[in-house]
Amino acid sequence: MDEWHPFDPIGVLGLFAGPGLKIIILRGDNFSIFIPQNSYG
């Protein structure tokens, strides 16, 4: 994971949550809220 960028929440969620959550983020623009709720439970 050397290519991981800390300023890429969309890409990180794609690894943990999958494409389903990425669509919600792209539409909601509230990734800061969705990250702790869906990625880490």
C-alpha cells in the first residue's frame, strides 16, 4: 500500500467499503461523516 494517499478518502473507502459506498459519497459530498460510520463500523 505504498501508493496510498492520505488525501484520497474516495479511494480509501473503495478498498474498505466497496463501490456502493463510493457512489453515496460522490452524491452526498459528506465523506467525512460516512468514513467512520461505514468503514470502521
